[in-house]
Amino acid sequence: MASRFLTFSFAAAMVALLRSSPVIAADSPSPASAASPAGRQAPVPPPPALDPRAQQLLQGACESLASSKAFTFHVEITFDQVLPSDVKLQFAAAADYAVQRPDQLAVDFHSDLGAKKIWYSGDKITMFDPPHMVYASTEVPDSIDGMMEQLETANNLSIPLADLAYSHPCDMFRKGIVYSAYVGVNDVNGEDCDHLAFAKKKVDWQIWLQRSGKHLPRKIVINYRTAPGSPEYAGVLSDWKFPATIPASDFEPVLPKDAKRIDFKKVKEPKP
């Protein structure tokens, strides 16, 4: 979603160029040929780097989330890990998210490499590491935006896909975008979705938005293009729900009696 987030093939670029070029009958002289003594056609300007349709669809999805006081979703994840030998391995994970604006967030994350449970409510966040039976708590600002900004700046931590919980998600998604494109209508688990592609300086990412009802994210793929081995993250999102409220107890820590407390500075970022 770390964002914390295509370069298209030469063939795809050529297709886009050909589609944008005017069709000229074979037996008719082109305007450029008639006007130019050398008979050369004027060059076709390249398509804009930012596709208005892709930008508009992304904005619609962001507005759907921003206008929702409370929501939950599930995500199935695959992610790469590049070894020092440059061998790339793929692992799997799953997570459940609960968001209640302005100041509550809960994440239950399990992967092949470990697990994390996160509870945030008001001015306090707690992270629990079940495999190692340790937890840490610290005071944070009393808003989801402020809490996540403090985690990143003061603790060098980020919560995967938590960009979706920001009060204005598009502000995070659009930050640093240098390229966008509407790819087409493609399938995610049997549902037609609008497939969009974006690029930043070091990261390429794609998002699939469902076409019916709320234009919700159904799949996100992030490619860390400039990192060694270009590792990739992919998440398929499902089971979106928008209750009027979520019980406060869902955002309160539930810790085993024998869990040990550690300094928050020792907490490692949930991966991916």
C-alpha cells in the first residue's frame, strides 16, 4: 500500500500510440505530405503521462473510503523476499483490518514468517508478536493520520495497507506519481474490475477497483523496481463491510498473561 508503493512493454506502448494515431486512407495523401515538400508526416505527440480516467477512478475509490466512518476487510497476500544470493523467494500472508474514524484501528496479521496484532484507540497503540510472546505500547496522536505519521517518522514503522485508513487516502496514493494509465476491465476472483497502473520514481503499483456499488479496491500489486531483485507485493482484498459502528472492544488489546512487555523501539515492522 509501504507506500510505501508499470512500466509497460514496448509492444503495449506501440499499441497505445497506434490507437491514438489518425487513420488515413491508402489512396489519399496525408495532410502532412501535401504541406511538406519532403513528404514527411508531422510527429504524433506522446500520450500524457497522467491518464485522466485513471486519476478519476482512483479519486472515486478514495472518496468512498474517506466518506465511510467505519469499515472492515480481509486481504490475502503474497510477498517476495530477496536473499543475499539474489535468489527471490515468495511467501504468503493474510490479514484482517478494522477501521473506525477518527482514532481506532485494529490489524490481525499472520504470515509464513511470523505474525503481528495491532490495536490502536485514542492516544495509545499496542503491537503484539504472538510467535515470540512479546508486546509493546506507546502513546501516539489521537487520530489515525497522526498516529501513522508518528510511527513512520519517530519509529521507522509502517502498517501494510494502512494507507486505506487515512482520512484522505488519495493524498497518499497520488504522492510522487509520475505516470498513470487505465489498463482495462480485468478479473479479480470472478468480478470485473477497472485495472489501473501507476508509477513513482522507485515503485510501480497497480490497483483493481470493483465496478459495481462502491468502487472499492479488490487487488493491489506493488513492485519495488529499484530495490535489489525488484521484490513484489500483491494483496487480494475481500469481505468489505461498512457497519454503522464497530464495538470499542475490537480496538482494545487482548494479551496472554505470560506475554512480556518490551520497549517500543525494539518493535520490528510487520512484513510486508
